[in-house]
Amino acid sequence: MLSRRTGLHTHSFQWVRIPCARLHRLNRFFIMLQNIKRFIDKYKLIKKNDRILIAISGGPDSIFLLRILVQLRNLYRIKLYGCHIDHQYRKKSWKDALFVKNICKELSIPVAVEKIKLKRFSEEQARNIRYKIFEEIAGKFNCSKIATGHTLDDNAETVLMWIIRGCGLKGLSGIPPKRGRIIRPILCISKNEILNYLNSYKLRFCKDKTNLFTKFTRNKIRLNVLPRMEEINPKVKKNIFVLSEILRNNYASKLSVGRVDTFKKKYYNSVNYNFKEKTVFFDVDKLDIKKINKRNWKNGDKMVPFGMTKAKKLQDIFVDEKIPKEIRKKIPIISVGNNIIWVAGVKRSNDAMITENTKRIMRLELCN
């Protein structure tokens, strides 16, 4: 104990020895918490006195989200509630539900546990059912927000999945930080950061073995594709996230992509083929839309494909894209006057590209 006299007051100092490892860990967590708070404030995900329902699977991402929101509870003066959905596709899934109940009790958070059972389900079906339940529980708790534990990794997987399936700007925009009352406060944090935090503080979480099943496209991307990409560039997930942000901020907000379309048209076909480019966007002010029409392919047709400067025969495009001969005549050809702008589902032209100066958008969509 050391003391010194300053005027009439005596100040006492007690030296506390903090291990370097612990100090480093605290500093790392503080920086991460600050990054999350900046992200929340940037996208206005949380406001004072919000009532927030947290989707808690029991896995590392949702447990991390829970811990973070507890840390921010007093700062934003928010009330937290939990929701766990037991899909019952694993024999011991009840253990996850019990774990979530216990951790919520420990943190003084009311929690609802719902059971569902799907004999056969797709990723999309399971997701839709989950969100429907979240909305119902949020209504019961009178919550204004529903927080999910989507991460930097989830965004990268989603963008890559859309690229593989074929997409436009909306697919490349990835997972939005906010959609309706759904908020994703840890979308800026990677899975590695989450695991490092949980393991450093010895915080328990559940492990779902179905995340290792490669029959799901997302799992294939997570386990086989992203690790190879990270070998080339360890920052690939962050870079994909930045790309998504640029598209959302520079296009979605200014041009209303995916929200309001100035002009949109759907083209239908009866071709049983998995086309990769079902939606395209054009700057409507660069086209005479009164002259837009649909027809079938004719020998000798040419187009300047996206990314090229010289015209190319559609015959050669079909060959390059491996389009079967028997369906080529059935594919809608969209033109403005005599100028082909889109071989529906196959390739768009270089015409009427969207830029930062675009004011109105035309969306064309191919529907089977």
C-alpha cells in the first residue's frame, strides 16, 4: 500500500497485478464490443428501451449474441427475451433446449421453447417455419425486435450460394443487417472471433452435428469452399462483406434495388432447364422501353455480352454456356428494337448498365 498527502486529502493506491494474457484478452474483447456497438449504431439496429427477442439455438453464434446483448443491456436500457426452437431431428436435441433454459435463467432472461417436427424438410422450409415462430413469440412478449446470430461467415456463405445458383445485385448484397423487425447485431463478427471469445472465457455452447452434413449446400460451402478461398486470401470473408455493404449502400439505398422497381416485367417459359441468370437489371433511362419485345432465337443473332466490347453470335454463346440444342429455340430473346439486351436465363448484354448515376431501374425476370 502506498499513500501520498495532497493538501488536506490522503490518497491511497493499491497495486494490482494483472497477467498479460488476461489483459490482452480484455483488450481484445473491448475492441470487439466497440466494433459491434458501432455496427449497431451505424444501421440503427437498436434504440433505447427496445424489447428484443433473441433467437437462441444454443450454438456458439447465438450464445455469443446473447452474451453481447447482455453486456449492452444497461447501455441501451433494453429488455431481453429468449426463444429456442427444438427441431427434434436429433435424439438429444432436448439437451440443447435444457441448456438454453438454464443459461437464460442464469442471466435473468425469460425464454420460450417451441417444438417442431418435420419429417422431410429443406433448408428453406425450416428457415420459414423458424421465422414464423419467432414472429409469434415476439408478439407474445411484445418485442419490437428479433435478434439473430448471423455472422460474417454466414454472409460469405450466402453470397457464394447465390453466385453458384445464379443471381443479380440482390444476391450479391448478402444478408441485410436489418429486415423488418429482424436485426443481426453480430453480422460484422467472424466465427473465429466468436469461438476465440467463448473459449477464452470458458463459456459453454452446444454443438450441432448436422452442421457437418455435406448434403446441405451451405455446409458444402462452409466446409469445402470457403477454407480453400481463405488459403488464397485470409480476408476473403471480410472482403465479401465489404462488397455486400457497397452494393447495399450504393445501390439499394440510392436505387431501391429489391424494394421498389420503376419498371418490371416477367417472362415465362416452359423449358425444363436450370437457368443461372433468372433476374437482370438495366438503367431504364438508357433504353426505349416502348420498343421492348420478346421473340425466339434466329440464326445470325448477335449481342455484345456483359463484360465484352465486341458482338458475339448467340449460337456461340449457347455453345459456351452448354445450352442443349433442343431448348435453344424456346429461350426468350429480349430486345429493344433490333438490339438484343438479354438471352433470358443465359446472358445479358453490355447495354444500359447500372451506375452510380442511375435514377430508375428496370428489372427483367424469367419464371418457369
